[in-house]
Amino acid sequence: MREMTVMLKPASGLCQMACDYCFYHDIAEYGAPANTFMSRKTAQKLIERAKESGAQRVHFAFQGGEPLLWGQEHFDDFFDDVKDAGIDATYAVQTNGLCIDEVYAALFAEHDVLVGVSLDGDRALHDPARKTPDGKGTHERVIRGIELLKKHGVRYNVLSVISANTARHPTQLYRYYKKLGVSHVQLIPCLPPMGEGEGYRYAPTPEALGQFLVGFYRLWREDFKDGKPPFAVREFDQALATLQGRA
């Protein structure tokens, strides 16, 4: 089957958070003009091009900034337009979790949208870096969004940025994942902005990142039951697949 992936940024770099390590700090600010958002006309043109590609299945992936700022009505229109175009489609969205409410959760359940939620661990690990522009932590609001996804049966995974601080606490992060009951996680290393290189205070050193991954892996491997892990870790799954010749 010929497949195609289309990544959309319907709200550009717009976001209602001000994370310490965000690479958009220099190019985006909250309160951008209305034309920051993708119009329905542009979305329909994109759908038309996807259909013209001849792909038998199209994967639409929504990224940001914060894509949910595009608005529920625009997502609803997009799903309708894809259906009207007769495209066999799947959907994924990466979100900071703050916009998730009952309506969004129900909409994502209806269209089987895979939701990636950015969460850096428990409150102590998450809130120092992932906060609002006025300095307030966001952990409680993100968890509220995850609970709504669970309530509506939406498939979701958790993406954690492994900063210099997080890299010091593999056990704390691992235990929190288990407590939360996640099924899929991604461990994304925090990288310095282009041109800054070494010395970027939010990025772990290669040695610190390596020690974190080894520590996290050992905890994860010890919890296998009947040959199965407690939850999937993308980085470990990919590495094991490569070693087994299944990459």
C-alpha cells in the first residue's frame, strides 16, 4: 500500500505556554495575529493535493506551536473535508494538553486521533520548565487533559523532554509513568539551539543523557512480565528492533 504523511502546523508557532527550553522563543509570541491560523481554503487545497498524490492512505499529523489553538470547529471541518474527498486517512496531533476539554476529547475519539501529550513527569519535574507566560506551572492542567482522553477512550502517548534537570532523575520519571498508567512514552533529548553548542544549560551532556537512558532502561527491563514491558518506550523499541534486524 502506498502511504503518505502530511505534517500540518495550523497555528504556526503560536502557543499559550512559555517553556524554558522552547526553540520558538525567538520567533513566536503568544497573541499572534489572526492570519497565523491556517484558513479552511488552504486546508482544503492541502487535502486536494494529498488526494492527487495517489496515496492509498494519508496520515495527517498536526504539530505546532500548539495546534489545538486552531479551534475545534476547524478540526471538525478538516475531518469532514477529508471524508468528503474520499481519502483513507489517519490522524495524529501533538499537544501541550492545555486545550483538551470534553469537546476536543469527544472529537478525537470520534475520529480515532492519536494524541501525543507533552508531559515532563510529575509536578516537581514538569512545572519548573513547562509553565505559562506569567510563570505558573501547567502540570495539573495537563493531567486534567489526559484524564479526559482516558474518559473518552482516546489513544494517547506521553512525550517527555529530557532536560539537564530531568536527566538526573530517571527513577523518579520512571515511577511516575508507572503510577500514571501510560502505555506509550517517548524520551526526547533537549538539544541546544542552532549555534549555541555546549554550555546550553537546559540540555543534558551526552554523558548525563547516557546515564539517564541506562538507568531508565534497567528499571523498565526489570518490570517485564511474561516477556512484555510495563509500557512501550519508543527509543528502546527502535533500538531493540535494529539489533534484531527488524528496523
